[in-house]
Amino acid sequence: MPIEPTDLAEPPESNSDDSIALALSGGGYRAMVFHVGALYRLNEVGLLGKIGRISSVSGGSITSAYLGLRWSELQFSGGQAARFDLFVDGIRAMADTSVDVGAIFGGIFLPGTISQRLADTYDDVLFKGATLRQLPDDTADTAPRFVINATNIQSAAIWRFSRPYMGDYRVGLIRNPDVKLSVAVAASSAFPPFLSPLTLPISQPAEPVEGADLNRPPFTTNAILSDGGVYDNLGLETIKRFATVLVSDAGQKIVAEENPHHDWPRHSLRILDTVDNQVRSLRKRQLIKSFESGERSGTYWGVRTNFDDYKLTDDPLKCASRDPTSLAELPTRLERMPRAVQNKLMNWGYAICDAGLRAHLGEPLQAKLGISITAPAKFPFPGDY
């Protein structure tokens, strides 16, 4: 599919693309692992191989980028991947590795920046030198377009990394970028203030698009990037024109504090969390409203979603009697996660994704998509949640 300028410009609120899009939110390793469970269920029902675009931010971009890198090896047939385990094994290896503290202290006391160390760790564990050009080609309708989102601090716009182009609507687009996947993911997951920003040198020409008022140096020679969640913490911005939208949200809800800190470092962190919480809430409300109005079809599930809210008549995994609160309250870190916790998060992602699909993807839409969603029989990973 040719790249149109409107793909970079702020697209209108319309569902002009009659296909499925999936958004993977941020949330550190909590999000990275939770989304694996949701993807497992999407694969099981035959939806994974039929998705047209996967948009991700922050921790969700680790999951998305690795899925894209391994896509051609997963052996898809009828929308299902026979070797989904290859993808799971890689994400487990990442979740076994602590990243954030080592990157911060290494960037402070050793040569190189914090963001460089973050990218290097992603590359060592997952990406092995791969670039954006090694994501699958979506023009033949055999794979989705993977869009990894960061925030351009210079232009205050969302910066999109994909196989065919990168850029934002103010700077322009860089076609066929030669950027490493690890760098794109590090930019997308550069949580402020500790892991942000990442400076991306731009050596390829940046083509202007309609409205590109910053198509000039220094904007076209370096991009100063931060976490994609700064601009859009659900990953919705690049999928607004799709007819069917699936959203997996592993974001953390801010909790009340009786005595918030007054010193500027901790006060600033509290302000950042408050802004993030409000932006997430607004985007979620707009999404749900679009479902309710019939503007688009699809469903939303979250790490904090109450299973009973879906009002399903059957509960084969006994979700109503389980409490995922401890999983939802895992800190937003890139810190080693025990395998037992990984299993619980994956199982919860699987279960609540299933509830969303069965509640909101009715038989007409299932028939249109060529799938049939039946209740699951068991959790995919050892234990429950």
C-alpha cells in the first residue's frame, strides 16, 4: 500500500480502512507480558493473522516489535500461528532481564547515554542487530503494518517508526528508514524523566508532507524522542481510521495520596503520573463512546478491567472469583520478573481479552472476519492468576 501524506498528518476521525487494528499500551514489563496473553487468545481464535495494523507505545512496543521480527517464522495458516511459542520464548527472555536501573546508572557513571544502554540491552536480548526494514512487508496482506510510536519533544507530535517510513506530520517522512529496531523500541519506551530522551540522528532525507512546517534542520537532522505514552498512552493515534479496533491496556491507574511530596523531584513525578492518568482516561472514554455510537466496532480490555463488566453468561475460567489487583499494581518498571508472575500476567491478559472478544465481537462481525469465538477451556500457561 503506498504511503499517503495523510498517514503522517493528523488523520480525521473516520473509519476509512475496513480492516482490523490492534493497539498495545505502555506499562513497562507489566504491559509487555500482559499483552502476550492477549495475543495468545487473538491467535487462538484466528484473529492475529488477520490484523491489518498493530500500533504500540512504550512497554507494548517491546512486545509488538519482537512479534514483527519473528512474524515470518510463526507459520501462519487461517489466521493462526502454529509456532507462537517462538515469540513467547523471546519475551520471557526479555522479562528475565533487568534493564532500567542498569541503564540509568551506566548512563550516569560510564561513557554513553542512558537511552543508548537501553537500546543496547534490547538489541542483545531480542533484536540482534535487526532494523525496521526487517519488519514484515504489509503490502501483500500477509502481515500487519507494525507502527512503533514515540513522542518528538521538538515538534510535540507523535513520531512513528515503521518499515516503510518514520517521521511526524510536522517534520515530514523518512522513507525506508535504516534505524535499528532496538533504537525505535528504546525511543518508544524512554519513560520520563529517567530514561528520556533519546537523540536519533537522521542521515536520510526527510520529505515534506502537507502541513510540515518543521521540514528543516535541526528537525530533519536529529529527532529528540521520548516515551510514546507522553503523547498517546494507548497507541490509538495511528489507528483512528480503522473500522474495527482492538485495544489492550496495561496502564497503571494513579492512586490517591493523602500527603503528596513537596520536593520538586517527587512532586514532578506525581504531576507526570497525573497527566498520564488524565490523558489515558480521556482517550479511553472517547474510544468507548465510538463503540457505543457505532462509529466503529471492536473491544477494549485492560489489566484493571472487571470481568463482570462484560456481563457474560458463562465463566469457564472462573474469572469472577479471581482478583487481578496485585497484577495491575505491579510497578511500571523494566525490571526482572519472576516466571510465576509472568505466567499470571499472561493468563490474565488471555482471560480478559477473551471476555472482551466474546462480549463485543458479535456473530455478524465474526462471520465478516471469518472466525468463530467459543469459550476457552483452560489457561494457556501454568497456574492461573
